[in-house]
Amino acid sequence: MMRHYELYIFEEDVARQYYGQEAKLFYLFLEHEKAKGSQKEILRKQIEFITKPIPALLLQQKLKQDLVKIEGYKKKKNTHVIDIPDRDSKVELVIGADALYLTADGSFDVETMFFEILRKCEPTFFAFTIEEHRYGWLKPIKQEDLLRTTQV
């Protein structure tokens, strides 16, 4: 079964504030997906306010650098693909201006390759799949980071 993920980078203060309340963030995206007209526009502006633009150049370089040695890896413009026919697995990552879009089929290992690289690039990547209602941080915030920020 195909898996579709959207990944956004959150502002650090929002990530800290909503740590442990990830469902609220997910439902904002879910509501945006369902909304129509002016409601959709309002939700889009809220999402833009709490997320950061995608550092496309940095991600392009990091992905290419880390994946070039993997058999089945191809890059075309903003799209990175790993196709492993003998494991019947394929994953495609598209880098957009505001989000990343990952489509995976087969083994979970291939999407994990992308997630591992991305979590090293940005500390506040949030991934979700609307269809399966699954969501979470690629790199969970450590308790020490939370304590440090709440004592300010």
C-alpha cells in the first residue's frame, strides 16, 4: 500500500510549545485539507505563520551527498527517488517551497533513509499522513531542551 507523507518545518518556539500536543498540529493540517473557500485561506495563513520555508538548496545538497552511494538512487530537479526492485520498494521525495512530499511503497526502510537525513538537517521537521492519521516529529525534542526554554 502506498504511503503519502507531508513534511513541514516548524518554528522552534511553536515546536516547543506544542511538544506533547502533536495532535493539535495534525488536526490543523487535516482541517486545512477539508476546508473550502475563505476557511481554507485562513488555515493556510495559520500554517504559513507557524512553519518555516524549506531550505531547498541545503536539502538538495545533503540528500545527494548521503544518497549518491545508494544503488537505485536517482535525482531529477527537486525529486529524489530510491528504487529497489529486488525488495519491491520505491520512495520518492519532492522538495516544495513550503513542504516536502514523500510517497513510499514497499519496505519502511527506504522512507526511513530519507527521514534520517532530513532530521539531521532541521530539528523541527513534522511529518504526517492524512490517510492514516499518523504524525510526529522526525527528531523529538529532548526533555533538557524543553526545560532550558521554560526556565527563561
